[in-house]
Amino acid sequence: QVQLVESGGGLVQPGGSLRLSCAASGFNLGWFAMSWFRQAPGKEHRLVERELVATVSPGGTFTHYADSVKGRFTIFRDDSKSMVYLQMDSLNADDTALYYCQASKTQTYWGQGTLVIVSS
């Protein structure tokens, strides 16, 4: 069964850091582009409103970031462990969201999300 499971979310103060993890199973992660998306809590069903945060190509050669997170977030992958990560630094309230892991090739797979709340 194809599965993506996110973890690492939680409550963090403004200026703090979190590292999100995405564990993949049921497919060859190394063949897929991997991305992190985010969406306002309560709108999980509105796929069109999910915001692309970061993408890393197969092999990790290329990365892309949303302007809003560039310089603060880093996406990286460890294909030997079937894992993808999102390191988030200098968090602010606007980063509060459900964060989703996505694997994309000829098909697209989604995790169920992990909640990040940035609040003092």
C-alpha cells in the first residue's frame, strides 16, 4: 500500500524552528519529485488551495521554494531511508498551517498532513 506519513508538527514560538519528516512506503521514493505543501487548518479538503512550499528533484539536485519561505526553510531527502524532511527556521505566525508531503511522478500521492502552529 502506498503511504506517506508526516510527523514533527507542533506548537512553536515565533522565531523558533521545527523539522518535519515524511516517511514513504509502498513505492520507490527515489524516482519521485518530493514536495511540501501547506494549507490553512480546516481547509484540508480544498486541494486547489494548497500552497507549494518547497520541492526537491529526484536525487536532490534541484530545489525550489516559495518566496514566502525562501531563506528560512530547507527541503532535503534521504532516499536510502525513504524519508523527506523540511527544516523550518525563523518561524512566524503566517507559517501556521497543515503541512503535507507529496510524491509526484506519473502519479501523485499525498500524506494526511501534520499541524504546525506558530504562536506566543
